[in-house]
Amino acid sequence: MNYKFVPMNTDYANIIYNWVYSGYMEKIFMQPYFDNFNELTGEMEGPGGCDGYAVLNKDELVGLFEYYFKGEIMEIGLALSPDYVGKGLSKKFIMQGVNFGITNFNYKKDYIKLSVEEDNHAAFKAYLKVGFKENNRSDNEIEMRLYL
């Protein structure tokens, strides 16, 4: 599967807002996209000022990828559609999102990072499978790094 990354828009944000997961995580935090929607340009800014991208497979929305820059380090956030969770797609999804971010933002640092809640065991395992390493734990969150 080759994914296509397109800037977030209101149509995609509304679909993602309505995704419902079973288990640990129930909803994706999408409200900042609506709060930071620029009606003149159609641009949306995600949580923490991130650049959000809808991830498509053959024009079907399959996920969300967010790119944050805290200092000079890229941090990512991501979600796979509930329809695709548990189908063995996470490794390719994560790696294509990482590669898109590196290319799109001309990223040259040694690592990227993400944070995952301790109780989100499935996501933690998926990140380990693609090479992320645990860096730090605090306040029920695990910071992980992928060295490039």
C-alpha cells in the first residue's frame, strides 16, 4: 500500500472526529483543527500548532499524521482509522508517515520522537516494531525516539 499525504481539510477532519475506537482509546482530539480553521485560505492547524495530514489509500481516508516541531526536533502524532486497526498495516503506515515528514520538512536531525500513553499497549508495540526506542517515562506517558 502506498499512502498519499494531503493537508488536513474540514471534510477529513469531520470524518476523523467521528472515528470511534474500542479498547484503550475512544476518540481522536480534533477540536483544535476546527478552532484554528482559516476560512480565507482553507488551512487548518492542529493541536499544539502541528501540521496535520489526512492519509489516503486510493482516495479512501485511512489515517492521520501530525508533525510538530519543538525546538528543532520533529515530533509525530498519528492515528489509523478504526476500520484498519489490527490488520497488520501499522508498520508500513508509520514508516511511510516518518519518511513523508523527513522529505516534506527537509528534516536533517538524528532522531524523531513521539509520545504514547503507558496504557496504549498496542501502539507502544507497533512503535517498537518499527524501531522506536523508549527514551523516558513520566506522567503515564512514554517518550520514544526513532534514530535515523
